[in-house]
Amino acid sequence: MSEGLTRREAMGHAARGLAAIGLGVTAFHLIRKADGQIVWQLDHGRCVNSRLGAVGVNTCNLCTSECVVAQSAVRAVNDFSKCGRCYICPAYYNVTSAVDESGLPSEKLCPRDAITRTMIGDADPEDPANNFYEYVIDETKCDGCGKCVMGCKEPAGLGSIRLAVRHDLCVDCNRCAIAMACPDDAFTQASVEEAFERLETKGGT
Ligand code: SF4
Ligand code: SF4
Ligand code: SF4
């Protein structure tokens, strides 16, 4: 780490870079769609899994079970600019599982083992809570079940993970099976141009 750059400042730089990469993936796949084409989008302000205030309720997994694509065209995305890089991440760990000998929850939350945890910098053996971690979702494993999204919100999480339609995987059904099943009307249609606008103003589609 360069002199004068604190650990937290370095994490901030890394976060902005990773968030830009995440948006870039969405933009890249949108660019490949034709002008005026209609795409399906997921509004994370409506989806129960990410909507603020919806706590103590069951995770909705309809994006996984209803999509016509075998592994679902919906995947979890970490918005790194919001991530606290927590020592005990409630999206990574099943925080209700028994504590193991190292003082950490013994079980992971993701049923597909799609999230990896990597320490940032050197470990602080005196104070484990002063250690920070990067949590990266492997989208090839994720099927959008929403568990980690629900885990990463109040009271313990920061709302850093959301579900998103991956436009390279979605086959743009005229009548999206998820939209028909969604209890929150969180699936909406937009033109590619409108989806870009939303990406710029709200940071996701
Ligand atoms: S949405 Fe489900 S499968 Fe995907 S990373 Fe989160 S917990 Fe794992
Ligand atoms: S439009 Fe079809 S492929 Fe795309 S998310 Fe909906 S059901 Fe899945
Ligand atoms: S079906 Fe609707 S509420 Fe359920 S996870 Fe998908 S977008 Fe969220």
C-alpha cells in the first residue's frame, strides 16, 4: 500500500473500481441489444429481498423457480461501493448457525457456495473486527435465490447486494414468467435506452 494511503482509503478506491466493473457488465450486455428493443428489468426498490423495511419476512425465491432459463437469468450483484467488508458478513455467513472454534458462524448462507471471501491487506490478530474482506459473487454459480440479498440489509447488512436481470442470459420473453409471478410487481419492461438511463441514475437494472 502506498505511503499516506490508509487502508480504508485503499478500500474506497478498490470499491469504486469494482462497482464500475459491475455496471460495465450490465452496460456491455445492453449495448448488444438492438435500439428500441424491450428488455425486462428488476426494480430492487420493490423486490421484497432488497426493499428497505421488509425485514423479518421470508426470502422470495420466485426469480429462481419461475424463470424459463434453467439457472435463471437473474443473478445477485454486489454493489461494492456500499459494502462494509464486514468481518462477519450476514450475506456470507448463516449468522444463526453455531459458532465454531474460530469464533465465526459454522455455516455459509449461500446454498450454491457462490460467494468467496478474501481478506484485504494483512490480518490484525489483536482485533478481528478490524479485518476487512472482499465478498465476490460467482455469477456462474448463482441462481438468484435472493438469500444473500435478504441477508445484506438492516439490521446487520448495508444493502450492498441486489438481484439483477443479466441481459446476456435473459431471452426476453414476451410475457416474463417471473413478472407474472412476482408479488411485488418488481419486474418491469423498458427500452434499451430507458434501461441505460436507469443504469446511470439508479445504478442498476
Ligand atoms: S442469490 Fe442465492 S445463489 Fe446467488 S449468491 Fe446469493 S445466496 Fe448464493
Ligand atoms: S423474460 Fe424470460 S428469461 Fe428473462 S427473466 Fe423473465 S422468464 Fe427469465
Ligand atoms: S419474484 Fe419479485 S419479489 Fe420475488 S425475488 Fe423476484 S423480483 Fe423479488
